[in-house]
Amino acid sequence: MSAETPVVQDGMQLAPWLASQRNELLAQRGHAWLLQGPSGLGQFPLGMALVRAWLCDQPGEQGACGHCGSCHAIDVHTHADLCVLMPETAMLALGWPLPEKAQAEIDDKKRKPSKDIRVDAMRDAVEFCQRTSARGKGKAVLVYPAERMNAITANALLKTLEEPPGDVRFVLATEAVHQLLPTIRSRCLSHTMRWPQEDDMLAWLQQQGLAEDAARAWLRAAGGRPEDALALSRSGRDVAAWARLPKAVAAGDVTALADMPPPVVVESLQKLCHDLMSVASGAQPRYFQPQDLPKPPSQMVLARWAKSLAQEARTAEHPFNAGLMLEALVAQARSVLQARN
């Protein structure tokens, strides 16, 4: 999942490129869909749109009606026939209730919210599938991001996914389909998320309240991914500070990254490294404007930096000391950007 918290709300109007995909998927038959593609393209809202339509009391050609008892129950996260499986951190961020036992363990400080989909939650979901539908419209299970299932959790789902009891339908949404077990992928109908046109993304971002210049800047910072751009715009950061980041890092300015959590620091440096490698090879940068970038060092130096950042990304969510990690990363970046061979 992207380092930024997803900014999606149940019941919000779907972006036009998601609405068209929803309509196409609803017109097809199948009990399990796998929505795949890079982060920020709308896997979660598209998945929610599908389950809302499946469970709706008065569905139409455009999906759920939005005003029946089923739609309201989903809006307030209390639908008896919907099971949403996400990491506990994502559940809390998006306002979905945790199981009583899990919530009690977190409240009692016995453990922290999990960043993965726990096997206990999956076993509860399998038991949920065995129950009779409360509203008579069948049941639905939404798993997001599906790559956050480890092998044990995924295996707990396999038999139910292959032979669902009664009228149970599944949506698995992923931003890293290669991390899913082949046995999971083979049991689903696959749908690759479409990349929308830039004009459509800019218009949608402006509908969410962004000025045109800010929409363009954040869309660039997000690599052309609209939901990630919206998340960045709502992160409390200054869009102008993003433009200044490359040269600030080249000067060793730690404050340029100080307001970011460690995973976002590493992701931001990876974006900078990517753009410098692009410029060094004669291509256009993706995340920054060309004039905002320092002169790139050699491709060999950048390749070593990219490898080092990839290693840092593996432990960025659990740094030994976030402050020391930030200083070390900026010092490394300064050394790389001042290298000339």
C-alpha cells in the first residue's frame, strides 16, 4: 500500500473512470474479482462500489441506489452482510470497527494495530461466509490491500474462495499482485485498473477542492496517480516545499523531510533518485519539474543509491531510531548528489 493513508469515503461519488469500470464489472458474472494495479488508481473505492451494488436493496444500471437501508448500513460501517478485511491500521484510519477482541487487545496496550491482515481476522471472515444472509441479498467480502495477507492468512481463505457457501461474493484489491499466492490469483477473475487521462484527473482533483496549479503539482508528485495526489494534498504539506525538496536534500537540509514519517521519507528519496536517473539517461522526470532537480551524478552512483534505498524501504516502517535514520538518509543523499563520478 502507498505510504500515504488512502483518502476515500464510503458513498462518495465515484470518479468517472471508476464509474465506467464499475458498470462493466457489474455486467459480468463471477463470484470473485481481483482488482489489480499501482496504488492511487482507486482499487478500494471501486471494490466498495461493487459490494455496495451487490448488497443494495434497489440497485440500478449505475450500481447502488445510495439511499436504501443497505447503502446506509455500509455508509455507517454496520452492514451485517459485509465483511471488510484490511490491516488494522487501515481499518482505524478509515473508521471501520475492529473485532471486539482485537480492539480490546489494542486498548489494553497488549499490542499495536497490525499493518498486515491477521489470520484471526481471516478465520472470522471464513466463519462469516458460513452464516445466513441477514438482509437476504447475499454476502460480500472485501480484502484490501490483498498483498497484506501472509501465506498463512491467504491459505485460510483458499477453500472458501474456491467454493463459497451460499451467495457469497469476493473482491480482492491489490497494489502488488505479484505478491499474492498463485492459488489466490487463479481463483479470481482479474481486472487491471485503468490509468485515467490527465485532463480527467485534474478535473476530478479540482472537484475535490484543489486549485488547478496545486492539482497539477500534487499529481506530478504522485507520479500521475489521482488518489495518491489527493492524499498528498491533504497531508498538511506545502506543495511548494515539494518543489524545493531536491535541492534542499542536495544541500543536506534535514528539515526538508522532517515532517514525513520514515516510509514516506524513503519513498520521496526514491522518487528523486528515479527522476535523476531519468534525466541522466536523457528522459523526462516524472515526479519533479526539470528545473527543480540538481545536476545528476553518474548512473553508477545513482544505481548504488537506488539499491540502498530499496534496502531501507524494507525496514522503514520499524526504524530503530527515526531521527537518526533521517539524518543518515539525508547525509547519504547529499553525498550522492554532490558526487561527480
